[in-house]
Amino acid sequence: MAETSDMQHNTRPKGWYARNEIAITPWLFLIPAMIMFTLYVVWPIGQSFYISMFKWDGLGPISETGEYVGLAHYERLLTRDKAFTVSLWNNAKWLVFYLLAIPGGLFIALFLNQTVRGIRLYKSLFFFPFVISQIVVGLVFTWFYDPTFGLFNGIIGVFGFNPVNVLGDPKLATYGIIAAGLWPQTAYCMILYLTGLNAVDPEQIEAARLDGAKGLKMLWFVILPQLRPATFIAFVVTIIGALRSFDLISIMTNGGPFGSTRVLSFYMFEKSLSEYGFKMGYGAAIAVILFLIMLLFIGYFLFRMYQDEREAR
């Protein structure tokens, strides 16, 4: 009788949740994060699009103190604003030269992945730039470039060059700031690659050695394919860092000399929140363009990663 009762109990139809438990449970964990992401990321992006359609100083409700101008801000940015063109060109420079942090971080990681005496000390020294504040990095490099007592001019003086005012020269200032930003960014890429190297399959390395692969061939055909996830993250983070570069510019030059080191994020701040700004609609239009540029690059890398995953299957 007991067995018959158990069999009847087991054959009872399951409820809706019990039948769909495997499919529903992940969503129960994702829903809180999705709500937070919508409230603090998606909604502000939508607000930026909306505000960019108004001429508004940020004081008072936009419905009362704002004036609807449609796409006029975008038309002015793309056709008549020379400061925006300079900022966009400087962001392009940041994108190109900032990507040097990726191969730099890779080769430092390959060096630090060796088992040699004192390697922990070397790791600490290379890791140090990543843990200090960008403000501190900016101050350190401001002193480093100082034309009167800076170490940079002392170094080039040894080779017979005259002192150079890097941050005071409109042609050099942007490159000087990029060099300062490369210091901690290279350390970050190094950490990503060190983590990736720990996951490299030693059996593949040994098999490649038996086949005669070594040096650059080993790196290109065996190690780098296994570091693809780390490379993807390094590209995305570096591109985002290059496009939103603000703190180093604010500390080292404040956009000068003569506005030559402005980037889009700094120009957005100047128009929206600086002492002579309070043009919230115009600043929001700059923010929207910066967002679309970021979306373009990140979307491209996500698409490439998706294609690679499909080919791997």
C-alpha cells in the first residue's frame, strides 16, 4: 500500500514553476541586476538624448526653462564648432596611441611569467602604477615634464637636447598626457595577460616545442590564440579609457594650452558644468556623440568575438 501511495504521489502533474524551473531560475538572479542596469545606465542614456534636443541651462525643470531646438546642437557640433573638431581629433590620437598599452602589457606579462630570482619584486614594481590614483599619476608627470626642474629635461639634456616645455607646447601637450596615461594602462593590460597566461594549456606548449615551434612562432600560433579572451577585455577597456580620458587632462593642462588638449569628455564638462558653461543641452549632445563612438567600437569587438566563438564551435 505504501509503495502504491508513493507511485501515485510521483505521478502527480507538476506545477508550472516545477516544469520550468531550469529556465526560470537564471532569470530570477538576473532580474535585479537588469533593473539596476536599466535605472542607472539605460535610463540616463535616454535622458541624454532627450536633453540634447533642448537649449537648457540646467536650472529649473527642462519643461519650463528649456527651449526645444531639435537637432540644432548636433548640426552646430558637426559643422561650425572648431573646438569640437579639435576634441574629436585628440580623441582619435588617444585611441591610436593608447592601444600601445596592449602589446606593452603583453610583453611585460611574458617577462614576469618567468621563474627567475626576484620576480615577485619585479611584479610589484610593474603592478604599482595600476593601484595609484590617476590624479597622482597626473601630478607625477606634471613634475616630470616641468621645464625648470623636471626629470624629463634632465634625461634629454644628457643626450644634448635643449629643454622642452612639453605641457606648454600645443603640438606636444596631448602626446605628453597620453604617455602619462599609458603608464597605468599598460600595468592594467599586464595584469589581464598575467591572468590569461596562468590558463594557458601547458600540454599545447609542450606539443608545440616537440614540433619545433619556439620564439615568435610559439607566441603567435600557440600562446596568443589562448589569450584571446584577455585580449578582448584589454581592447574594450583600453578603448573606453581612451575615449573617456578626463582626469589626466584636467590635472595636467586643464584643456590647454589654448584648448589644444581638449577631448570630448573634457569639452562636454566645459560646456555643461564649468564656470562658463551651463549649456546642458549642448553638453548632452557631445555626450551622445561620445556614447555612439564607444558603442560603435565595442559593438564591433563584440561582433568579432561572437564570430570567433562560432568558428571555434
